[in-house]
Amino acid sequence: KLLHSDIISTVEFNHTGELLATGDKGGRVVIFQREPESKTEPFSQGEYNVYSTFQSHEPEFDYLKSLEIEEKINKIRWLPQQNAAHFLLSTNDKTIKLWKVSERDKRPEGYNLKDEEGRIKDISTVTSLQVPVLKPMDLMVEVTPRRVFANAHTYHINSISVNSDYETYMSADDLRINLWNLDITDRSFNIVDIKPANMEDLTEVITAAEFHPHHCNLFVYSSSKGTLRLCDMREAALCDKHSKLFEEPEDPSARSFFSEIISSVSDVKFSHSGRYLLTRDYLTAKVWDLNMESKPLETYQVHDYLRSKLCSLYENDCIFDKFECAWNGADSVIMTGAYNNFFRMFDRNTKRDVTLEASRESSKPRAVLKPRRVCAAGGKRRKDDISVDSLDFTKKILHTAWHPTENIIAIAATNNLYIFQDKLNSEMH
């Protein structure tokens, strides 16, 4: 039986790709570590096994507002590794925590004033002094909370992003974005505030925010109106005036009751080069060039066959699903999820695209991923095609991540994590 608390709510590789973290609706973080390649079995390279599991957030209650605060992990972000330990930020709707993940394989023995159980000895029985020594022990992974950043958000946090200066990070909620120093927990600086004086005038909310990968003064945030705003922190302390506004003019002939809902941007990601932005709205993924604000450079149809189904998707609330998107390491292929446990890949150079399915069968070692095809209602069906009417909308791939340098992807399908590797090339080329 699927427990609500087991549903995966975020996936994130660290900067080397050796570790992969998932967060779930029960407030747990599970870290997977990649096994080193074995000389006897060359194919076992890259198996990811559970490295550590810990409870990051607990359910809370806001007594002032009589609100329950869910423990669900909204986002995880790794800090670049600077010593033997790893650090990651995890957040629920209100509170961000910094965790230290470290290994211990030695323990000190031979204390003078304590016995083996750690109790203080009677000093009169200590007749000689010894030098304590470090003895090897079974490897232990210790996860310790280092900082708690709380009480800075009135609304639900939807994004956190670590800056390229590795000293600061930002957290965004529906109406505000705050800038934090990683060492200071009791104050943050508000860098964006779109809250109107009168809440009845509210027309849009912030949906996602991310720092530029190389320029620590630049960040982007997306809105429920489908716009992207690039902000420069050198221009002003409060970035309410954006430097650039990326917006596609609406085609009046295509306007419908659902236009505004489906144009809301659910995710925005800078390319590794920092030159492009990838966004996802309900039906499309778009690539924007930072030097061209008027329209996207590329638009990819994720599941255009759902256009005729928007009415029922609105009625079952699926139209509000927030799909994420990801770049591969070379910025040449983009990936995003869909329904029926399908996920889509688009090759920006060859313009080829593929629909793949995350399932138990496809995740077996050396299984080859078969491309899937969906045919629109009333369209001609070919063998193996799936009809739109038989798609399962409860199975949705919202969270995906791509290894920073290799062809390895992580796909969260409800409460299952699928890791596919090196099976992607053959599909796309």
C-alpha cells in the first residue's frame, strides 16, 4: 500500500554526481552513493546504494495562524564539497536546514579518566597514565544538523538555490525571495517582494528561483503568469526592478479559459554554461537565450495530445501539477516528466525527441529503454501506441535529475526512484 509519506518530493545529485539525495513527503532524506567500479564486473559501475537515511523535518503547528506545517521536503540543494564532509540544504514550507554528512571509521580508546562504557572513573583508582589511541571500527555515516534557518517566510517556500560564491543562498516563496549567509541563521535580506499593498490586487506569484551558475550577482525567478525576470543584485538592494523580462507574446487566437493556468512556469533552470534558461509550463518546455527577451529560442511540446483534455485535467486538479525540468551535462539534451510514468527527452542539436517509461522492467540492469508513443484521441494508432484515453494521470513524473557530467538520470515515480544510465545515448542518436 502506498503511504502518502513515502512519496518522493525532490531528487538532487551532488556536484560530482557521486551522491544522490531524495526527499519525501514524510520529511525524510535518503542519500544514495555510487559504488566504485569493480574490476571483476565492469558492468557494475555506477550502482547507487543507500548511504544514509535521516529525518530532516518533523510536522509542526503554527499556533498564531492555526496552521499545520507539513514535514514534506520541497527542495534539496548540495553545497560544493570543500573537505571530507558533505553539506546539503533541505527545506519544507517554512524552515531550511543545513546538514553535515560525514564518515567515521575510527574510534578513540584507552581514556585515562573514563572506562570503556564512558563512565567517569574514581580518580583514586587511576595509577598510571596511557596515551589514548584510535582503533578502526565499522564505517558509520553521521548526519548532524548544523544550522536552522527559520521564521523568514510568511508563505510556502518553493525554491532554494546556492550561490556560486558558496557563501550565500536564496529561498523563494510565493511573494518574496530572501538572501541568506550560510553562517548566519537569525537574519536574511529580502531581495524581491512582489506582495501588493492590497492583496486583492494580487495577479501573480513566484513559482521558482535560481542563481546564475557563474555570476554571483545574477538570479532568475519565474511567475505564474509565464514570465521570467532576470535580476542583478549590483543594481539595487531590492531587486523589484528586474534587469530583463522574458515573456512570449500571447497568440490571441489560441486564448482559452485555461491559457493562464497552463502558461504558469513550474520550473526554471540555468544551463551549465549560464547562457540559456530552461523552463517548463504545463504543456511545453522552452529554452531561452539570456540575450533574447522577446521569445524563447526553442519550444518543445511535451504532451500536446493533452490539449483536448484540459477540461477533465482541470476537474481532477492535474492541470496544477508542477513538473520539473533538467539539462544534461553538455546542455545539449533536456529532460522533463509527463503522465503515465513517461518522461520526455529532447535533443537540441538533432531535434529528435523520445518518450521513455519509468517502470520496474525498464530499470533492470542492462534493460534497454523502449521508446513509447501516445496517439491523440481519434488519431490513427500504430502497433504499441498508447491512446490518450488510457493514460494513467495518477502516475506522474514530477521530479527528475541529471548527473552533472555523465549520462545518468534519476526519475522519481511516486514512491519509487529509478536510476537509468548509459541507456540514453542509443535512444537519442
